[in-house]
Amino acid sequence: MNTPDNQSAEIAPALDLAFRNARTFNRFTDKPVPDETLRAIRELMKWGPTSLNSQAARFVFLKSKESRERLRPALSAGNLEKTMAAPVTVIAAIDTRFYEHLATQFPTYDARPMFEAKPAIAERTAFRDATLQGAYFMIAARLLGLDCGPMAGFDADKVNAEFFADGRWRANFLINLGYGDPAGNHPRGPRLAFDEVAQIL
């Protein structure tokens, strides 16, 4: 039986990269992140599953000093310095009208009315799937050699007003992205044991 502890040497490095050795980085080197790498992250993570192939996540890459300054007023004090210094900050956002793409992305049947007529269901679906895609994004970034620093310490209303004035997209969380400097890491916290969080019935 194959388990993560006895899989082949070929698979183990990828598991280490994506999960076991991955950290939340607070500091990054000054090595730039090419646009081609940002595109490659998205091209890889897009294959992760979502409800009815909804793909509700949207991503805004802030690379320029000007774009980062637009974000500054929304950042909490604890996230300000590290975000302004990161090579890239990603606004992981939600498309509140994701269902408008279902005709081409999920042609099996017309699913649009079930979301258009029920805003609460649409909101729950968009939040769940966009958050899932945000996780896929971070795993893809790690597998492509980058490090991530996801954050929730920001004023979403300010981000939405500055970057998404039409109201269609909505900020979910932020990700600092680049080539991590381990010197800025905190000691790694423990994880709950299997029996504390899971059951096999």
C-alpha cells in the first residue's frame, strides 16, 4: 500500500515542496518574479476542481510600486512592511457573477438560473470555490519554485473600493509572492494529530 511515508523517491520531493517543507514566508529576496511565471501559476492551478467548473477566483498581480501604493491604505500595521517589500502581492478575489461563464465552462445543462435566481447560493458557491482556487494557486506557486505569504490582515472594503469599483469582483485574501528568505520565518507551529481532526467510518 502506498502512503506518503513510503512513496517513491521521485514523488517525495514534490510532497516536500508543496506541503511538508512549505512555509508561510514573511520576507523575500529581491529576485524578481517574471510575468511568465505568474502566467504559469495560473495555467497550472486552473485544473483544480470547482463546483460545476465555476472557476470563481480572480487574481490581480501587484508588481509595480504604483500598484502597491494603492494597496497601502488597506493593509494592517503587521502586514504593511512585508507587503510593500514583497516582489509581488496577489489579490485573490471572487467574481460574484461567475455564473455568467457557465454556458461555455459547464455546457452539460443550463446552470446559470440556479445561481442568478438565488443570490445566497451564488455567494456561498463563489466564496467556497474561489477560496479553493486560492489554495490551488499557492500549491502551484510552490511547485513552480516560488514561496507564498497568505494574509487576511487588510481592509477588504478599501481594497474593493480601490481595485474593484464596479462591485463585480470582491477581495478574498492577499498573497505575498516571491523567492522566500528563510531568515524572516517564525518557528513552525505544530499540527493537530489525525485522530483529533478526522474519522474513518
